[in-house]
Amino acid sequence: MKAEKLFNKNFVIIGIGQFISMFGNAMQRFAFSLYILDLTGSAAVFSLIISLSILPAIFLAPIGGAIADRMSKKRMMVVLDFCCTIIIAFFAAFIYGNDQQILWIGILIFVLSIINSVYEPTVRASIPSVIAPEHYNAGNSMIGQISALTMLLGPISAGFLYGILGLKVILIINMISFFVSGVMELFLTIPFKKSKMNASPLVTYAKDIKATLKFLSQDKPFVLYILFMAAGINLFMTPLYTVGVPYVEKIILGVSDQLYGISEGLLGMGMIIGAIFSTVVAKYNPFEKLHRLFILMGIGILGMGLSLTPWLLGSTPPHLTAYILFTLFGFILMFFVANVNIQALTFIQLQVPQNLMGKTMALTTALSTAFMPIGQIIFGQLYDKLSSGLIGIYLIITALTFGVAKILQYMNACRLEIEHA
């Protein structure tokens, strides 16, 4: 039975465990971006490496979701956290410093991403299992705040530690974070009812995924539309953060590791504040008006582009004004991104039954990241080739974001008309 209050034992353990492991992961991810850019100075190489972390989510997340619905979520979370601990420890002890460093970092990112493809849908599916439906929005907001807080603290911490102690210390911190998270999860109590498999695991999981897609397409088509729209959005919007921010600040603006860490932290703060105020934003701008948030996201993207005009890049002190404005509009963008994510996730959770929750969350991950590798590779090339005219990239994405807002407005109007018919 679900606990009636939000901050029950299980939700608190999941939240704290998420913070610890995500903090270590945020530090490692940030340190890798510094390390790769220091070695190569190329947005194209950098985008290719980080694209490796997305591929498993596209192909393996649906299977991970099917596993999450059929196996003990507690056991899976514990085992996967300990697996990450062992893998990072092995890399830090025996591989770090190898001549083929970039290759091995790519392999490590890829392997950890495979594990995360199962871990993430398991955690998402666990939240509705331990809290009541009336707490879904608040629970998602809290998990969003935790994720954003790690985006704030991880880069700032890594920015200072990387310059002083190097990458290996950050790897050790991440290893410890996964271990502590795994130990905490041993004390979880998550409802689990074992279901019988009538065929081999792969055949059973494939049938589960097919049944979930059939349910969504026939009974909840708007949920499926949202997932496909997320896939398209990530083609052009996600690279702005994963490729654009480190490339612009480290290569174009030439800021220090510390300033880059502060900027990343402020973007994380935008996510935190956005998540904190998500219930207020949802009250005055409910899911039916979600297109308004996309318009505000477009304004943030436009501001980031205008920060990179030639007259600002030539300001005195060199690039400082551009850096401040770029970070400020990035903060605005992330504030509204957090609200869009929370409202969309809450809507999906309220529409889907518990026995399909893991698979639906996995499909959310898979479809929302389907085009990210393509987008990151394309934008990696664009950032390299258009380094003197980056504002063009931001103008195009602003226009696309406004277009998505219009489509979403139309889709929501159709949904409401059907529901009220």
C-alpha cells in the first residue's frame, strides 16, 4: 500500500540516493567534458563522444522498462549501483592514463549508459509505487529539484577539483557515490508482485513492449504524441546544452574552468528554482497551456544567441559581458525546461496504469532521446564550422521552438475537445 504522505521512508531513501549518485555522476560528466575539450579542442569530437552515452537509452531503455515491471525494483537499483561502483573503480585503477585515453573514456561512458538505460526507468517507475497519486506532481518536482541541484553542485565542485586534483579524484568520488547509494537502497521497501513468464525473457519483454505501445496508441494516443514530440525537440534543443554550452564557454569565450563550472551551476540553479516553483507555475499555467512555456523557452534560446553577437564578443573585459548574458538567458531557459519536464511527466503518470508504468517510463526515455545523437553530431559540426556566426544556430532553434509551441497548442485543443465530447 502506498504511503499517504509524500515524505515517507521509501521516497526519502530514493531521493537521497538519487542525490548522492547523481551528484557524483554530474561531477564526472563535467570533468570528462573539460578533459576531452582540453585534449581535442573540437566540438565535433566532443559531441561524438557524448553521443555514445545516448545510444543505449534508445535501444535498451524499452527492455529496461519491461524488466522494471517484472522484477524487484529495489533489487535492480541496488545491483546496478554496485555494478557502476566496480566499473568506475576498475577504470580508475587500471585504465586511467592509458595512451588511448579518449577511446577508453568513450567505452566507459557507453557502458555506464547501458546500465543507466535500465536504472533510470526503474527509479521513475518506483516513484508512483511509493507515493499516492495526489502527490505525483510534488514528487516529480522534488526529484526534479534533486536532479537540478546536482547540476548546480556537480559542475561547480568538479570545476575546482579538476583543476587542482585532476580527473582521477573525481572518478573516485563518483565510485563512492554509487556505493553509498547502493547501500542506502538496501533499506527500501517497494511493493513487488512477481509475474509469471510464459516464454523466454527476451520474447516476454518484447511482448510487454508491444502491448504497451498498443495500449498507448489505442487508449492514450496523446501520451504517445507527447513522446514523439519530445524526440523531435531533442534533435535540436538538447545539443544547445550538451554541446553548445561547453564549446561556447571554453572555446569561443575562453573562460576558466572555474567560471565554466559557475555557469553550469547557475544553469542547474535555473532547474532547481523552476522545479521549486513548478506547482505555482502549473496552477496559473496548467498542462493545457503548456505551449506558453515553450514560447518562454524560445525567448531564452534567442537571448543566448544574441549574447554571441560580434559587438558583445569584442567587449571589455574580453567576452565577460557575453559570458554573463549567455549564462543569464541559459538560466531562464532551464527554468522553463524544468517546468515542462515536470508537467509532462506528471501527465503521463496520471494517464498510465501501474503495471505499465516501467515500460512507459522507458519508452519516454527511449523516444525522447532517439534523435539526440544525430542532433549532437550535427551540431558539433555546426559549432566548429560556424564559430564566427553562432547566432544563426540560435535563431533557427528559436523559430523551431515557437513552431513546436503552436503544434502543442493545437494538439491540446483537440484532446480537450475529444474528452469533453
